[in-house]
Amino acid sequence: MRRKIFWSIIIVSLCSLVIFGVLSLYFIDDSYTKKTEIHLKSLISIIKLNPTTTASFQELAEQYSNSIGNEVRVTFVNKKGLVLGDSLSLETYQNHSNRAEIMDAFSNGVGTSIRLSETNGMTNIYYAERYNADTVIRLSVPLRESLNFILFSLPLILLSLLLAGAIALFLSGKMSKRIIQPLLDFSEKIDIATIGTRKESLLIRVPYEELLPIANRFDLLEMKLKAHLDELMNESNKIKLILDKMREGVIILNKEKDVQLINKSAVKHLGLAKFIPEKMDRLSQEIDMEKNILFYTRNVELGQAIDHVFETAETTILNSAEGTFTEKALRFYISPVADASGISGVAIIIRDVTEIIRAENIRSEFVANVSHELKTPITSIKGFAELLANEKGTANQYTKVILEQSERLLELIDDILLLSEVESKTKDSNIERINLTDLIQEVIQVETNQMKKKEITVDFSSAPIYMHANKNTIFELLLNLIDNATKYNNQGGKIEISVIDLDKEIKISVFDNGIGIPKGDINRIFERFYRVDKSRSKKSGGTGLGLSIVKHIVELYKGTVIVESEIGSYTKIVVSLPKL
């Protein structure tokens, strides 16, 4: 704005100087013309004071011209416009009756004009007066003296204009600064950072009356903004208070995984007190917000889980054992934070699951111990029942029932032990390179008798596919999937098994055209002892733990399991296991 004002003043000043220069030249020229006219008038007055009657008009013209100066042309003209005498002594003369100065002199006594002379080709000034009743005397002189005077005065005029321009330039800078400075001072007073701290209205500080409406509107706007800011501050304090009183830890990260917000519980859970100043009792956000979450945690698995959320935009759950961060076992719920432009960061909720994990461990240990204690006497009962079953007589029927139930109970205990073992692990052991195709063939061989009884056909053919895993664990996974497809299939049904080797995972699909699963039960089939059709399940001999074992093995390998089914038509279970 200051530059605009500066150049505006400069332009106005230059225009004024140009106009002044033009007017100066005009007035100089006009002044010289009038001065010349007065000079010619005075010469005629002198001539008329000394009349000569004996000489001719031609002689008088030459005589007067010689006496007053050769530059002045003297001409005598009668009423008819004929030249009676002329100091130029031309052979022929045009009729002068139409000359303006001649006509005015005969009618008014005096006449003047300025025009281009046809005789000398220059602009002349003509002055004429009545000499007697029938004659007019006219004096004329070229105006080149006027041009000479202007040219003589031009350097002085240009110097004056340059000096005036320099003064205008200097004053323009001063004036623009003087005009703008109050506005700059006023703008500093309306700084947004001062909202709510100013004790007086802007109206009493306005440098120009034209700014009063702006100051008034800004005062009103400041009042509204202050009210909104107070409201936002109160809400912010409430949120911070709630966050700091939460038992769960809360961390907000941006796209670069830099910490934007962290509450006290998160600091406590992750053992970050060493990064916090002594002002720990204050509300959140005491950590240096410029640093990456990995700077504080030094945990690769957490970083990978966060990257997974950014890539998939899906919530991820991460479990950490005791001693990973602190003596607590933690569970991280990592969710994407999205805005109009996409994922802008992640929110991490941290829960202390130490007591839950300990309770689960105690339960698992109890189940394992009870199962072991039950297994020994039941094995004895089964052995004696087998001996009695070989004996003939009515006791044979009862001993068969005892044998069947003891076998079922042993199978149940084995499944409970296996499930307890899988649940207690966070990472499988004895990892080796296994041929998944051969392992599926072994499972099919184990299930052959069951399949023959129900006349079930199996469709499976695959090139050797390898993966790194615990062979026994994957065998149990496949056994439960195929056993489930066999038990709940129809007489004469079919089972289709396929294995697909992808870039980052292996997909195992088991399809059967059996009884199917109602949509309302699909989400519950992985629960322990849950049966869709309890009467049919008892006849089929299942324990109700097969799919629960499948689910926990898949979770152990950080995979996924998807179930598709239609009642009375088919069931398809797809397991995806990431490559290790």
C-alpha cells in the first residue's frame, strides 16, 4: 500500500510539473507576443507624431523602416486594399482588403493579427492603425524572436522541473510513510494474538475517521471470537481432564508417526516418564511433539502395526507381553484417523490386560491340570472296558457304551489340552519348512475311514507348496478343518480342498456341500463347545472345540479365517496364513 501511495503521489506530481511546464511556455509566448504588440503600437505612435507630407508612401515606408529597424516591415494600405508603400519594395503586392488587421483598423481604428506570412514564410505579428481617413499604416515583425526567447528560457525551466521532481520524490516518500505509519500502528493493535487481552476498544485508537467502521466491526468480531475461544478452551480442558483421568492410555500420531497427544496413562503404561518434565501433574502434552513414536518406544512390532493401519485403513490389535514396555501386559488398539483428504494419522488406545492375561493363564493351567488328572483314570477305564467288551454275554453291550463314552471323553480332554496349549502361546516354537501339500494328504489319509462310511469324495490336487511353521500345529489346523467338513457333510457328499501360494500369504480353502450353517450362527461357531445342531453334533461325535482350535491357531500365526455358508447347501472356510 505504501508503494501505491508513493507512486500515486509521484505520478500526480509529475503530471502537475508537466502541466506547469506547458503553461509556463504558453505564458512566456503570450507575454512575448503582447510585449511585441505594445512595442509596435509605440512605434506607430512615434511615427504619427512626426508626420511627413512631402514624401510618397513608398519613401515613407522605407524611411520609417530604416529608422526603427530593418526587422520591422512598414506597409501603407488604402481602403481598397491596395498597397501604397511597403518597406520590402516588392514588385507586386496582393490585395490586403481581406487582411484582418486592415479591416479592423479601418472599422475600429486599430487591428492586430498573428498568422503565417505568404511573403517570408514565417509567422508574423501584425499591428495596424489608421494613418489618415483613407490610409492605414501597418507594422509587422516575425515571431522567431519569441522562439529564441523560449529556447533561451527552456534550460532554466527544465532545471526547475528537475529540482521540483526531486523535491516531489523526497516529499512523496515522507508523505507516504506519514500516511501509512498510523495504519501500521493500527494494524499492530488489532493483532489476533491480542484478542481477549486488550482492555480498551480500538475505536479510541483509530488514526483516520474512515477506519471507524472497520474498528467497530473488529471490536464486535473480537467479542464473538473471544466467546468462542473461551468455549473451545473450556471444552479442551474438559477433554484433557477426561484423558488424564482415563485408565486407558491414549496416543494420537500424525502421518509421520510423530506424537501429537499423549495422556498420563499412556506415559505410565509405556514407561515414558523419563521423557516428561517435572510438571507431570499438569494436563497432557508434555512430551516433545516433534519426535516419532519409535523414538520413545523402540518397539519394531508396534511400528509395523502402525504401518499396517496406514496401508489398510483398518483397526489393528497388538498384544505385548509383560516386560516388553513395563512389567504390564498391554493390548494396543490402533485405529486410523481420517479427514476429507484421507488418513491423517492414527489413534492408539492402550489397555492394561495384565490381570486378564494372568486369569487366563490360571484358567488354562487349571484346565490342563484337571485334564491330565482325568486322563489317567479314564485311560484305565477304557482299557478294562476293552477287555470286558471281548467277553460274551449281556455285559458286552454295557461295556461297549463305557468304551465309546471313555473314547469320547479322552478325545474331549485331548482337544482341551491342545486348545489350552495354543492359547498359552504368543509365538509358536519348532518352526521348520514343511510341505503343506503332503501334510494335507496325511490328514485326508487319517480321515479316510470316516469319509468311506459316508461315501464322501475328496477333490484335492496341488503342486508342492512350502511354508515355515510348526508341523504339528498346522496338522491340527488341517485335521480340524477337514474333520469338520466330514462330520457335518451329507451321505455321498463331497469335499474340495485348495491351497494357493500368494506373495505374502498362503490361502487354504476347505469346501463341503453339507448341511451348512445358519447366518445367525456363523459368528459363534468359533466359540468353545458351541454347536449349531446339538442333536446332530452328538451323533457325529464332535467335541465342539474343533473350530475354536482352528481360530486360536490362526491367531497364533497372525492370520485370518473367513466363513461362507448357506443352510442346507454348502460351507466354505478360508484360512489365510502370512508367510514367515
